[in-house]
Amino acid sequence: MRKTASRLHSQKTFRRRFIGVQGTLGRCTYLLPIRRRVFSETEAEALADYFKTVQAAGCEVLVIDGSPPPVFAAHTRAWSGVCRHEPVERRFGYLNDKVNGIHTGVELATHDRIILADDDIRYDPRQVAEICGRLERHDVVRPQNFLQPLPWWALMEASRMLINRATLRAADYPGTCAFRREAMLLAGEYDGDVLFDNEEMIRHFAREGFSIEYANDFFVRKNAPAFRKWLEQRARQAYEDFPLRAKTILFASILPLALAAGALGGVRALCFFGAAIGAASVTLATLGRARGEAREFFPWRVCAFAPLWIFERALSTYWAMGWYFLRGGYPFGGRLLRKGVGRDWFAQAQSRGA
């Protein structure tokens, strides 16, 4: 308790000093950690256009790039004048190189307000101003994502978001958040040897006693992944869920139960089992869409794709188990990560029953 009180006092002192020097709400650092094996001119041009939008909103755009030297050099040429482009500081040695990029960016950022985002997140100027304003009241802001455009595989992913929104108190897990640089420096480094680094960081802040706003009705657009990338994410998301044992057991049991229903009761029993799973998943997605303002960002047809996501996750759970038992971990960024989540996830789960 004494440690937390001292930390919060330090936060308030720094905040008064920082606001007095820096001034406007719109001033922030937009931090993007990125790593690419090959250079894509199309992607680089699209990101350059987006960086201009974020710059116009009053942000320093800071890109921390862990790509190989030839790709890094190509990125430098493509983004000259629209961002600050820096390499990952290699004294950070976490297995998840994105975390190394985040810690590098926090050290290099010139503003206290930091918006951290994955490469598929797209803020507009109004949202930049709003999230900076929310950081006046909280140390961390965790918004929600919605997908756009919506090809069929993105409809499945969007249904997952709605099911999480229906079943989790903190709603779905976003690919972005905002925090105060001083809060991160006071909190110290979090476990970077995990796949699910976004939520690990949020739970690290919570464990250290910082104020977090779970902004469940503050929606920020996330570009729908290309089909190939979406396919690559299937086993990874299932692997990240392994520490949630009840959830993993539930999904792993679906196929054996379907086979048992078919073997014991024939086609009729199998159809009844499938209909029950489908009805339950659509109901949950509908409840998630009805929560708060989600219906403004998720069209009704998303709910109809929930049964497909349930079936996909059931298959992906076995795919992820194969990586776990045959390889001992999941390949990510050229490295093998054994843990889906880390120490702060478990500490927070024990403290709040989540």
C-alpha cells in the first residue's frame, strides 16, 4: 500500500509539471512497433499516408522497426519526413521482439501521452484528441476495436469480438491502448516472453496500481487482415488461450462431443448438437452487440457468423496443441514462444477472478 501511494504521488507531481510545460491535449507520441521480413511498397505507402493523418492530429509518430537491415533501409526511404524511424534497442532481450520495440519507444518518446498501436489500427484526428483527453483522468486507456472492411473471414473474427464483449467484464482485447510514459517508467518492464503481450502490459499496469479506463464504448477501427494473415492467426489465438483452461477444455471438447452424438444418436442427434452450439453462439454474439454502443460498429450479420467462429476455434485448438506438444511452443518472429501469457496475467486473474 505504501509503495502504491508513493507511486501515485509521483505520478501526480509529474503530471502537473508535464502539463505546465507541454500544454495542449493533442500533443502525444504515436508509437508503432513493427517488424517485416520483406518490404512491401504498397503497405509502406499506405502507412505513410496514415502517418500524415496522425501527424496532422498533433502526434509525434515514432516507428520502432525490428526488420532486417535491407527492409529497415527501405522503410526509412518510404517514411522519410512522415515519422521518426528508429531501430529496436537490442539491450532489451525479450523473446517477443514487439515488446523490445515498445520499451525502446517508451525511452525515445518525447511526450508523456503515448498511443500504442498495432500496424492495422487506424485512429482519426478526433479519436486522437479524445484518447489524449481521457489520459487526463486515467494513466491507461484501453479502447475497443471494430473491423472494417468485412470479408467473410473478418465477419468470423468480428463475431469473436462480440462473444468476448458478451462474456468478459472488460470486453474484447484491443490492438491498441494509450498510457502515460511516466506510468510505464514507474511500473517497470513487463513479461515480454509471451504471445499475448498487449493484455500482459495492461495487467502489469493494473497490478502496479495505476488507473485504467476500460473504454468499452470508445471504438477504434482495425483493418481487416488479409486472408493469409488471418489464417496464420488462428492457431496463435488458440495458443494464447491455453492458460484459460476452462475455455480451452470447452473448445477441445466440441469435436469429441459431436462425434459421440453422431455415433450414439445418428444424424439427428448430430444436427441437434450443432443447432444447440449455433444457437448459443449467435445468442452470445447478439448480447455482445447489444452491450453499449457496439451495434453502431458491428452490423447484425456479424452475429450469424458466430457458429463458424466456434467451429474454427475448436479446430484451431487442436492445431495449437500440435505446436505445444510437438515443438514446445509457438513460432513468432523467428523465435519459439512457449507462454501465451505471463506473470501479470495470472496475478490479475487471481486478484479479480478473471
